[in-house]
Amino acid sequence: MKSLKEEDPEVYKAVVDELTRQRDGLEMIPSENFASPAVLEAIGSVLTNKYSEGYSGKRYYGGNQFIDVIERLAVERAKKLFNVPHANVQPYSGSPANLTISFTVCKPGDTVMGQNLTDGGHLTHGWKTSLTGMVFNSVPYHVRPDGYIDIEEARRLAMEHKPKLIWIGSSAYSREFPFEEFSKIADECGAYLAADISHITGLILAGAHKSATPYAHIIMTTTHKTLRGPRGAMIMVTERGLKKDPELAEKIDKMIFPGMQGGPHNNTTAGIAVALLEASTPQYREHGHQVVKNSKALADELMKKGIKLVTNGTDNHMILVDLTPFGKGTGVFVQDALDTAGITVNKNTIPNDPASPFYPSGIRLGTPTLTTRGMKEQEMREIADMIFQIIAAVKQYQLPEGKEERAAYIKKFKEEIQDNAQVKSTRSRVLDLCKKFPLYPDM
Ligand SMILES: *Cc1c(COP(=O)(O)O)cnc(C)c1O
């Protein structure tokens, strides 16, 4: 980054600091990953300079012969890997992609159905503060008290409210998604089924999670999570989707451009193409299976230590820890203490959370980035011990009942945690472990 260093030392410093943070910590937010150096080179390339509204072969600007090559590579690779007849690789990110899908198959006021946000669902599946919840009539389904998706409730609500669009796939769910059951529900009520596989794309491509292709009409995935590509998204239409509406592919394309977006981010498209090539290798398959093996090893070890997990385990890359035995709304303390020790997670609601979404009673953990660094089951057991130590170190902290007292209490907690001996010793264990698994060694 020679030029950046010379021209803008402030931005340069923040980028270097962020690289150091990623290297020296355990990044356990399940929606994150480390893209390969090849992907990073593609997204940092001159492709960012070019305008190319339209699709390959049909552009509104000249000079797109090489952009066409790149977009076609990304599209063809996506079609082949996901076994779908149509792929659009232009969505800027997952949220605009989901809005696009919603507007393609629904009119304002129509009913949409998705997993409720505080039950693990994504904002864009109809939550009230998202455009998808403002423009459409949202009827969410939930998880059962045991943490599994309530398929019976979803069926009952679907028959009663006749949604035009049903979402399956979410952001905080540690079990296999019931694509087949939801496909039947969608058929019974006449809805489109959109599988949002953002979190589990990499697992699907590795064969470590059931594919959505035989069941959904439309598939959306972000490209920066388990897929390990740049920040972006893809919308795919399946054979089932084309059977339901032979024009569905054209409708999606038109709703992306000109409906929703202008020029595609060609550097991102190139990064997606590279990530898809990487995802077609035997090493990637092995990686995807290891992500799940690591997640299961981490879950087993946490449970052995008496930590409660939602659904008592995991099928995928993610674990939801239920902290209610330590008090309600304690996710914030565990998240901050782990962060201080160099383990990054996010606080998360658990099913029927006794506290509020802002002060939830759980944390969400994931193994994708740890696996990308090369860690295996043995390291997961060590990390489980670190997490256990941190939970033990903060369990005397309880969220005050009075809303006014909370800010001051948390501020005091944050100060105290800096000097906590247990947190300090965990920080050095984290550093030792990170040194054994260097990240971006050539940068
Ligand atoms: C991450 C995610 C999205 C949104 O992606 P952004 O790129 O953050 O807009 C949509 N759906 C699900 C299930 C996700 O996990």
C-alpha cells in the first residue's frame, strides 16, 4: 500500500490497524470471513473505474468488452456450482437483493412471510424497521421453545394469510434449514419460496448442508460470508422458479437494473468470480466440512462445561449461547469482555428472550474465520475453555432493571473489565494461538 501510505497516512494507519486487529484476535462473528489475497487483488483493481449499466452484451456504455468477460465468468461459475439456470451477480449487497426479490414477486401491500427477527431472522424478511416490513404486510413465523423453526406454525399462518412470498434461511439459526417442508408449504398456498442462503452458501457448496436448489424458486446469497468472497450478493432462479413463471429470470434482472440499481460494481463482480472458482476446488470442500466439524467440537466442549446452547448443539457454522442461567440481558457483558480479550462475537437474542433485543440474553459464535486460518478441533476445545473463563469472570454483573441506570452500570463494567485478571490472561492466550495461525503472512 505504498501510494496510500504516502498520500493519506490517516486512512493508511486505520487500514493497518484493522489488519493487525484481524491478525491478533479470534474473529467469531459467523457472518464474517477472510477473503483470499486473490479476491482482495480483484476487488482492489482498476475494474472499479468502469461504468457498465446493463448486462453482458447489452450495455449502455462503450468499452465493456473485458467487463463482459468478467461478468460472464461469474455468472457461468454461479450457474454451474449451484446447478441453476439463471444467476444475477450484480446486487450491491444482500439487503438490496432481498428488496429486489420482494418487489419482483409482490406488489406493495402484499403479504410476505419470514423468520421473525428476534427468532434469528433477517431484517429484510419483513421486519418493521426494514423497507420490506414497511411496504409489505409482514406475517412472521417463529421458532419453537426448543429453538427449532416452528414448521407447523408456518404452515398454519401461510394457509391463513396466503403470502405471495415466503423466506427460508436466516442469520441466527444453528440447525439445517427445512427447505423441503417449506417448499411444500409454498406450493400449498401458492407463494414463491425464496431461500436466503447467505450464511450457509459455503457449506452448501462443500456438501455440508442440504442444497436449496431443488426446493426454492429463487435463491439469494451474500458473497462475503461462508463463501469467502467480496461484499456483494447474487440472485439465482431455479428450474422450479422458471416452471412457476417462465419470465422470472428476466423480471429479476429488470428489477435489479434499472429497478433498483445503476451500474454494477465490476471489481466486486471479479472478486465474486474468483471466490466461486476457489469454491469449486477439493480444498474448499474439505474446508466447508471442517467449518462444521469445528463448530460441533466447540459446541460439545462448551456444553461439557455446562454452558447452555440454543437447540443443544449445531448442524452448521454457528452456535447460539443461551446466557439466561447467568441472568437476563447479560449478552452485552459477555460480548464486551470477550472483545477485550480479543475474541469478537455479537450479542444476540435467544428464542423467547426474557430481555430486549438491545440487551439480549445470548451471544452468537461462528467458526468460519477460525477454519480459514487453519484451526481444527483441538483449537476449538481451547477456545471453548477461553470463552468459559470469560463467562465465569463476568457472571457477577447483572443488567439493572431500571433503564436509566443501565448506561452508567455498563460504563463502569467496561472500565473494570480492562483490569480483570482473567480477561488479561485470556488475552495473552488468544495472542499465542493467533501467532500459530498467521493471517495474510505476505502482506
Ligand atoms: C447478511 C444477510 C443479509 C444481508 O446482507 P448485507 O450484505 O448485509 O446487506 C440478508 N439475509 C441474510 C440471511 C443474511 O445473513
